[in-house]
Amino acid sequence: MGSAESYMTEIEAYVNKLGIQARAASREISKATTAEKNESLLATAEAINVNRTLLIQANKKDLEVGVEKGLETALMDRLELTESRINGMIEGLQQIVALDDPVGQISDLKFRPSGIQVGKMRVPLGVIGIIYESRPNVTVEAASLCLKSGNATILRGGSEALHSNQVIAACIKEGLQAAGLSGNVIQVLDRTDREAVGKLITMPEYIDVIIPRGGKGLIERISRDAKVPVIKHLDGNCHLYIDESADLEKSITVAVNAKTQRYGTCCTLESLLVDEAVAINILPKLCEEYRAHNVELRGCEKTQAIVDSVIPATEEDYSTEYLAPIISIKILNGLDEAINHINEYSSQHTDSIMTQDQCRAQRFLRDVDSSSVMVNASTRFADGFEYGLGAEIGISTDKLHARGPVGLEGLTSQKFIVLGDGHIRQ
């Protein structure tokens, strides 16, 4: 490739070509019927099922490289494809087939005094660029959601999942072709160069929106450098507050599940808040459960006074997404303090309260400023699959254009439509 300048030129030409192809493909897929899109999704599911051995072999190569690079345990967990997770990918595709197609849906159609009817129609966003790390199943989730919502997509996965993503990309292409759709509707970059990302996020002539999924550093870089709109997902510093009126046995079950069901997800519990009225009754048993799962406990002085072996928590701990078997604990004086703490330290992802008091539950739902707010439920439910959206493209912590798990509807926009019969404005 010669000089660095010629290398950069080659990268730019490559990504530019993908952009041109994606723009043309977006016009095709926006007109595809629901039946054609569903046929493609089912064919992709079948291709993944047929090639699952090849996929696991490719994933094993990625895991071996991950070990050599010394990837953290949480990242290795996200990277691994088990038989169960492959089954989940296939089930996700089948779920999306069963979902209503949002494209072309008309709403709010009303007659105006002039006699015209005014309403809104759902339309695809166009071309979506998706940049993500580690989890190869994101390739299937992102591709399938974009396809069903009538969008063309350029996917750039992380270097750590390169082998897995190439097998998945081949399955997706096979699914598109089986339905008579262009293989350019879903394009997966075959390289992981940082320069390719830099080019992808600065092509407003070809890309309508960028969705980054990954670590905080990636999100901040994309948000800073992109020249196209970004639907971003920052870290998931999720909280559970145990109110003085909470059912303590249920609270222990939920708190343990929220933290230990999986450590490497954005909706895993990271900060536990406990009302001081019940702290001495619940913390010894709850912390014993955490220790049985080898969870490191970091707490305030009041927590340390109740439970032995709790490490002193720092200010930084209360705003940290660990993605590991570590949890911060703080004892607070009532609901107001809990809400204020969450709104100060939360990443506005998912926060939950355990309470039997409906008035307190309603206050928590109203006053906590997060994309998902829960009552008497584990934060691990904050997920497109659990919300009935099928797979999700990500969980937006923004307030525009979408918030919370982004499914099919979040990947569309609306345009006004006007129906008349020769009407003219007076």
C-alpha cells in the first residue's frame, strides 16, 4: 500500500464505495414489501442455523485472540457465542418477523376546517451506520431491525469479533439474496481500521444517522467527531433503591438478580441504595448473598458499620459502570435523598425502586430522569427482547430522537401527509 497517505486514500475510497451502495440500496429496501423483508429474515435465521458449527469455530478464533490481547472478563463474556446465544440470535430474527412492520403506518389522520385531512406516515430513516464492539450477536440484531424497518445499513464491528462477524455477514447476505433483495442493503466492513470509522461518521451525503454501541470512549469519540446525527448509548450506571416500605425478601431476590444474572451488560445493577430505616434488617443477608456470588462490596460508612469486610466507597464509585462483580452501596434517609442521588450519579439508563407504597412508586416513576424507570423489578429487564421489541439496536440515553431500547419504531421517522379532493387554500 506504500505510504500512509495512499493507505488513507484506499480506506476512504473503500468506505465511500460502501456509502454509495448503501444509498442506492436504501431506496430499494424502503419499497420492499413486508413479505419480502420477512422472507429475508427467515432465510438469514436458517443460514445461521445451518452454519452454527462454522460460526462457533470462527468465534473460537476470536476468543483465542482475545485471550492473547488480555481482554477483560466482561468483554470476553460479550464476545463469546454459545449454542444458547446462537439460538437466541435465531429466536430474535423470528420475533422480528412476527412484529408489525412500521413502514407506511398512518396515524393521527384528522379533518381540518378547510376540508383536507392531515396525518403522519412512518418512513425509514434511510442509511444507518452502526459502530459496535465485542458482541457479534449485535451484527444480527442490528441488521435485522434495520432491514425490517426499511433501512440500509453499514455495520462496523470491533476487531475482537472479526472472524465471527464475517460468518454472520455471509449468512445475512444469503438471506437477502434468498428474498431477491440487494446484498448491499446490509454491508459489514471487512476491516476494523480506526480510519474507516472516521470516514463513516463524516459522510452526511450517504449516512443519515450513526448508532454507536460500546464503551464510553467509543461513544464520546463518535459524538464528538460525527458530522451526522448520533443516537448514542452512554454507560449504564443502574440503581436499585430499597424503600422503607419494601418487601425485604423480594428486595433481596431482585437485588441479587439485578447484579449477578450477568455482569457484562448495560442494564446490570451497579449501585444499591437502601433506606436507613431498613438497612440493618436487609443488608447483612443481602451482602451474604452477594459474597456467595463473589461480588466485591464497596459502601458508605453506615454500610461498613453494619456489614463487615465492606470496602470504603469513593465518590467515583457512585458514578461507575463496573461491568464486573463489584457493587457500590449507600444508605440514605428517605425517598427524596434517593431520587436526588440517582439524578446526580445515574447515567439515565435504568433505575428501579422496591416499595409497597404506591404513592412513593408514582413519585419515583415521575421524578427519576432515566430512559427506563421500574417498580419492584430487576434492572436486567431493560432490554428490547424483554420489552417485546424483538432485538434492539441499542438503548438510547438521549432524549432525541429515541429514548430507551430502540426497536423498529425508533428506526423510523414520520412525515406529514395531506389528503384532499381538489382543495385550494382560500
